[in-house]
Amino acid sequence: MTDKQGSAEAEDATTTASTSAPPRPPSSSSNSNSERLLGPKSSVCSRSYFVVVMVFFHVYIVNVIALLLYVHYSSGQEDASRPGRDAARSGEQHAQSPRPPSTAPSLRDISLPRMEGIRVGHVQKVSLVPNKVHEMTTLSLKPLLFEIPGFLSEDECRVVMQLAQLKGLMESQLMVQDGQEELAKELNLSPEEIFNLLDINQDGQLQLHEILTHSRVRDGIWLTPENLQEIYAGLKVDKDGNGLLSLEEFRLLSADAFQRFLLQRGVKRSQLVRNSRHTWLYQGRGAHQVLQEIKKRVTRLTGLPSTFVDLSEPLQVVRYEEGGHYHAHHDSGPVYPETACTHTRLAANASTPFETSCRYITVLFYLNSVDGGGETAFPVADNRTFDEVSLIQNGIDLMDTRRNCDKSNLRVKPTKGKAVFWYNYLSDGRGWVGEQDEYALHGGCMVTRGTKWVANKWINIDPDYQRQARYQQLVSQQPEDEDDDGLTSHSDIHEEL
Ligand code: OGA
Ligand code: CA
Ligand code: FE2
């Protein structure tokens, strides 16, 4: 862009130079013939040559100055984030940040730090706690994903699991989920229209994978190709049993019929999207020392100003029993202009049709080593391309973590104390949160032996920084010591998340 502009300017300058060179006045001196013949010619030549060179020279200087200004400006922006990151690395707090990040105007100057992956297998040393250096290894670049063994000590892992047990864990997913019918009504599409949208290859038939690509999950139930065939058989829609649906057959497969069949047949926990229990642990003032310490360490790891971490969701602790799993998913959804973030919605003062959790970063901790299975799978990590359709091929659904974890591009083994972290959103190129990273798709593989304990620390940042700024301003205005139980007002907002 800059280059093109530069050369266009240079071209213009040359044209101007050659046309505006003043004609040389006739020579009045009595020079020799050869001089007369050659003299004026060479003189005119050298003058226009000089003008052209000078113009080039000026354009060149202007370009160099512009380039220097650009480099200075962009490195200046990066520098704004550096104190945070360097402080994080050297184990200091973010007190060096030029301005506190809790007020709206300063947010404009903030360029969110983002780790550099360099290449897969690259190891960087990070200083997170006094007297210890951790090693952080790049696991993939798409998504930008790292692992840090020994991030938590054995004692810390134990305390977190015990605190979760004390609080009590709830089912991560209820057996029957409502709301799908309403969605179908709102959809306002005829069966023909839906059929046409699902029929990816437009052959007038719906193959199993064509249905599953769009609706793997029905009422919270994960559908496998076999499930779908069973439903076809139960509802007698696929008369010839070839697994293909014509438009006429598809009409019989109404949302109501689907739901009635599933309810009648009953659902096992293993057929849900997620088969685990979880709870939330508050990490603010008054929380257990270990929880506050983990939050501090996460702040150092990410290099983010502490406000962002302080204002994020509490720690989620998850337990999978033997047979537990979590099919591949995104921790946070795509953000369109009409999408609100859960954490800033209250401050946004506008009603929007969509909402997502805006989890910029996921930090996942393994609280125990699992006897069998239970890896975290990233089915398309560092794939050359991302293609939603090819997630199911030849009846193999890469998102199915009960069956196909072995076909995932990347699997992380759960080891006690290890942390992995990744970015669920790309950078917008200007130091803020950009689009969702589709490659951040991941899931928990089935636990084949023993129990698996993990914890999630999500860092919520609104891709719309004005909304984030307003939100931070709003919570910073709340009185800090209102409640006598030590909880601040904004922590109450987060308790509800
Ligand atoms: C999650 C998650 C992966 C795992 O809890 O969101 O993706 O390995 N967990 O348990
Ligand atoms: Ca088809
Ligand atoms: Fe997840």
C-alpha cells in the first residue's frame, strides 16, 4: 500500500520534471562547432537530469521520513504493552503501566499484549513466581496455544479440588434442554428452504453428514451418524434405509417428531454434548489465598493489565468421571456487530439479539494426572485450512471426542499441575481483540480410566473496546467496600455469571 503510493508519487514527479524543464536560452557565445552542437545538448541534458535526480531524491527522502515515522509510531504502540509484559516476565506487578487501565480514556492507549508463538516446539522461559522459572512451549500457531508444565504445585491442585468439592459440583449439562422449538419457530424457513440449505452438494438428497454438519446437537444431545439412522428408523422416514433423505422424507422429520422420539427413547449422559460436573470459585478479595495467587499468576502469564483478569469470570472447576467427555466446541462464539458480550451487556445499555461470553483467552489447568484418556483435543490445530464441512468425512466426525480423538491434529495429555492456554480470538491488527479463531476448536476426550479434574480461567474482553471501556469505567465507579462480607459490588455481578 505504502509502496504503491510511493511509486505512484515518484512516477508523477518524473513526468512533471521532464515537462517543466525550462528551455535553454540560445547561446550567444562563439563556441566551436562541435561545442555548439554538443554543448547545448549536453547542458540541457544535464539540467533535466539534475532536476529528475533532485525530484527522485526528494521523493526518496519523503518516503524514508514517512517510513521512519511509521516505524516509530507502531513501535511506540507496542511499547505501551511492553511494560506489562516485561513486568510480567520479571515477576513484577503492572505498576509500571503508564496509566491505570481502569478508566475509559486510558483504554484507548492500551495495546493488548499477545504472546509470540515463533514456531511449534519453541520454548520460552517465563518468570511467574519468585525463585522459579517456568518453560512455556508453543504447541500450535493456529490457534496460538502454549503449555506450561508445573504451573500449579501439587498442593495448589489439591486445594482447588477440595474447595470445589466443599462448594459442590453441579451437572454441567441438564438432560433435556428446552428452547430449541422456539428457535425453530423464529427461524421462519419452510422445510424446502431448510432442505436446500442443508443439501450442500445440491444432489436433491440429504446425506447423513449434511444433516450432522448443521445440527450435530439436538436438544443438547450429540448426534452420531448411527443415532441419526436410529431416529430415521424410529420415525420411519427413510423408507429404503439407505441413509439418504429426499425432500418428501425430510418433511416427516419435523422438529416436534424429532424431540418426541428422543424423549421417548430416553437419553444417556454419554449422549450429551458434555458429560461432567463443575462449579465456580470466586478469586477476588476474601477468597482463599491459593485462588488469589493463581489469578495473579495468570495475570503475569498473559501480561494483561490486572483489571482485565480481575473483571473476568471466576475459576471454573470441572470433574469428569470415568466415561466423561466434552465434545469439540468453542469456548466463545463469533462476534458480529449485533452480538453482545455477557460481561459487558449490563453496561452496554442496548438490547442485542445475540450474546456470547467473549472469552479472549482460555487458561486450562490439569489438577490431576488421568489414568486413561481425558486428553484435550484440538481437531484442526495448525490445519492448512479450516473447513466446517470437512469436519465430518466418511462418517468420521472430528468433533466427536468419544470416538475420534485419535484423529485430532493435536492432543494434550492431562498432567497434574500443567497449564495450557490459547487465544480464542485473533488480533484485530491494532492491538485489540479481533475475529474468532476458528482453529481454537477443542474438546475433552473420553476418560477411559479414573477421574479427571481440570480448571478453566477465562479472560473476558469485549472485542468492542468502547463497550469494554464503559464497563470498566462503570465497575471502577462502584464503591469498593460496600458489603460487610468483603465482596465488592462488581464481584457480585460476576457471581451471577
Ligand atoms: C472446557 C474444555 C477441555 C478438557 O471445559 O471448556 O474444553 O480437556 N475442557 O477438559
Ligand atoms: Ca446431498
Ligand atoms: Fe472448552
